[in-house]
Amino acid sequence: MQKRQPEPIDAGYVASLHALGRRCGLDHIGIAPAAVMERARDALVSRKQAGLSDSMEFTYRNPNRSTDPMRAVGGAKAMVVAARSYVLAEPPLPEGPYASVARYAWVDHYEPLRFGLQNIVSKLRADGYRAVAFADDNSVVDREAAWLAGLGWFGKNANVLLPGSGSFFVLGSVITDAPLPVALEPVADGCGTCRRCIDGCPTAAIVAPGVVDAGRCLAWLLQRPGVFPRQFRVALGNRIYGCDECQVVCPPTVRFERRKPVNESRHVQAYVSLVELLEATDDELLQSYGRWYLADRNPIWLRRNALIALGNAGSADDARVVVLLARYLEHGEPMLRAHAVWAAAQLGCYHMLPATDADPIVADELESVRS
């Protein structure tokens, strides 16, 4: 059978890809070259060498792969890069000890993003081209691809800001061997002298314009396994997954959030009951929050985060909180006992603390709260 000849690429074909993406829920589309992203590669390598990536892996794990689209799709010539807004109406904070969730995780925004990308993949394949979609994937540095596609500029908070729309978007790409015309020049910087994100970061994690120290970034620290750094626990507040602070103070993002119409019928998970979370079984936690990134798929890190949030948002006058503290102070897992020690001390419940603990992590926490 004779191999089908690919459809010719012209302005009309490109317009059809844009129209298809919009019909399938993608808000912005641009086209980037499928060449090695040298700038991103240099940044990944230099920041990792400087210790700014902390223990984060993701695209830092293999910069040579994550910055080369042709590693993902042989013979690639272009990347169709898409952005989908995750702006939703914020529900009121319920009464009681509740934790907050970053906006991008209120609902699964990647599912509709992938749907839109997959429709573009289907069209390109039907027209005789190779194409593969990537979203929330370590294979591609999404933000650099979006910048190269002319979707936006890099803000001082290291997010890509779309002109007139800000940064509340999830990003994804379709890598293809179709010879699509790419963006001719990047979007001009729109931050100017503004530094609200730098000044507004609770832990001073933005150490230079566009450069984030992951070891100080609350969004990463909530995902990183191990003991949560003591010096950042109060700054964490009631956050349990992600941090929006450098975005909610950004003028373009704020303006877009205020005017964008919201049409969302799904359940919005903006807040989580700390009592219910800390009472839940591992299976229940994975069922409710399994779409979040949990190191090794282990709910222990979600419980750890919840104990810190409980220390910041709970009350010693709440009987449910006291019962939970007592339970976790005797928990079989030392990591959870240690963070329960901090939470109890934070709420002034020193009388609940054990005199000693055989585990060094817990013993160190007891010494810290008593010093």
C-alpha cells in the first residue's frame, strides 16, 4: 500500500489547528521550533550546580532530554504549545481548621488540557504527520516551549505570563514532524520595574528575577519528602498543596482573574478539612487526593503537611484538634510524631508532649520546641 502523502502546510492549515484547539477548550496556542532549548538547558544545569533545585528532579533529572524535543519525537520539526486557563471562582473559606489548595489543583485541569492536545494529535496524524502530546510531563520544559512559541514572557516569579492574561494557566505541547511555521520572535517583557512577586513571597524564595530557590519554595517543600524545614513552618500557614502567593500579587494575573467569566460545574476542591484528612485511612487519602503529586505515592507526606497546617490554623479549644494531636503524638511513624510535636507546641499544648522519644527525629523536635 502506498504511503499517504502529508497534507500541505499553509496559513489555512495552521488556522485550522488553532480553531480546533479553541473548540476543544484550549485558550491560547502557539508554535515553537523543535530545536534544542539551549537557554533552558543552561539554566537547568547552572541552577542545579548552584543548589537551587534542592532535591527536585522533574526536568532537572535529565536536562539533555527535557530540553530536546527530538528526544521525544524523532524527526520533530515543531511544537504546538497550548495554554488552558485554570481561573475559577474562589469559594468561601469554611469555618474550622481547613487547609488551602493551590488554584491549579482545585480540579483536574490537565484532563481537559490533554483532551485538547489529543485532538490536535489526531488531526496531525490523520493528515500524515507524526505527533505526540505531552502535558505535566518531564519530557519537555513546558514554560520554555511556551516562551519560544510566543505565548508570553518569563515573569520575575519564573512563570510564563501571557499578555493580558497572567500566569494562571496549565501548559502542554504536541511535538510533531509537521513543518509548521514557528513564532518569529518572543513576547516582550511586561514586568518592567514591578517586583510584587519577589516582595510577596512568604519565604523569599525568588532570589533574583526569574530565579527561584526550590529549597525555600513552599510549593516544592510541600511535595519534598522528609522533615519539613522548621524555619518555614509558620510561613506555610494553612497551605497543604501548592502556593499561589507569587501569582495572586501579580498585576496581569489579578486583572485577568477578576474579569474572566467562570464556567465550572465540577466540584472545586479549594479547601480541605484538616480533621477529615487526618482521620482518613491511607486508601481514602489516595482515593481523594491521588491525582496530586505525592512522593512515592505515600500519604505520609500529606499527613505531615496537614499537621503543620493544623498547628497554624487549629485551636487548642477545639476538642477534635486535641484528640488528633494526642493520636499523632503516639503514632507509629516517627515522621508524623515529630510534626505532631511541633503542632502541639505551636498551639500551646506543651502538657501533651512526651518527656522523651527513642527516635532521633522526634527527640530533636522535642528539644527544639522546649528550647
